[in-house]
Amino acid sequence: MLALMRLLIFGFVVLTLIYLSIAWYSRSVRRQKMERDWEEAGRPGDRMTYITTGMEQYERSLRRRLI
């Protein structure tokens, strides 16, 4: 019983770290894509406002929730 408990705790920690690393990586890729799109399109206005707004939309998106 003690071995099962150790396995469950260790598995939870490992899976949590994997989830956090995938979520961080996905967020950074999305941010880079937005920065590149803003530069290629030559959008008017403030770059940081565009990126901040896009990241807020990403936080509410289905893609983020599915990770």
C-alpha cells in the first residue's frame, strides 16, 4: 500500500511538471507567432497592446484548455 502511494505521488509530480512545461512552451510559441505576424503585416498601433490583447484571447481559447 505504501509503494502504491509513493507511485501515485511521484506520478502526480512528474505529470504536473510535464503539463506545466507543455503549457509554457505553447504560450511562448503563440507569443512568437503573434510578434512575427505583427511585423510581417506592418500593423499600425502599439505592438505590446496587440500582443497583450492576443494573449488574453489565447488564455480564453479552446486550444489552451485542451492542453
